[in-house]
Amino acid sequence: MPQALPKPLQSPKWAIVAAVLLSLVVYWPSLGYEFVYDDATIIGTDERLDDPAFGYKVWVAPWWPKGSVAPASRPLTSFSFWVQVQLHGRHEAAFHFVNIALFAALSGAVAWLTWRWL
């Protein structure tokens, strides 16, 4: 006969809270960091992000200019960059805060799904 789970483990809320808090503790220091790698170029200097019409263009055109090594498109990421520049400019801490919040939410969702499946 299988044993019942201890009372705290019968609800996913503790796993969700733990996952969210752990992700916040680990990534909170990034609020003081600058942009790195391609973020310095893509977010820091790309003037297209200032254009109010670029929010539409990002869905229908490649991100990199023609003739570049990697003419790829990443519309959801590019759109989120555009939205953030429209909302709060190019402040590194604001971009990092959004990333931390998204990661914390995702961590909570993964904890909930894991609890649900087990």
C-alpha cells in the first residue's frame, strides 16, 4: 500500500515558491551588470529599436542585414527588445529585471509541472 505524501508535499506551492526564490537569489546580482556579447550591439546601439514601426517589421523581415554571415530571424526575441526599448529605454538593469522575472516565472511553472507529473 503506497504511503501518503507528507502534508507540505501534497501541494505544489512550496516547490513553486522554492523555485522562484532560488532563481531570484541566483540571478538578482545581474541587475548591476552591463550588456555583454551581442546585447551590447543589438540592444545598445541598434537604432531600429527606437522606430515605433519596427514592432511590425520585426515579424516580417530578417533581423540581420542582407549580406551578413547569419541572415537569421528571431522575431519573438527581437519584438521583446523593441517593446522594452519603447517602455524603458536602453537601461541595462531594466532588461536584466525583465529577464529575471521571466526566468522566475518559468522556474515556478517547471516546478508546478514537475510536481503535477510526479
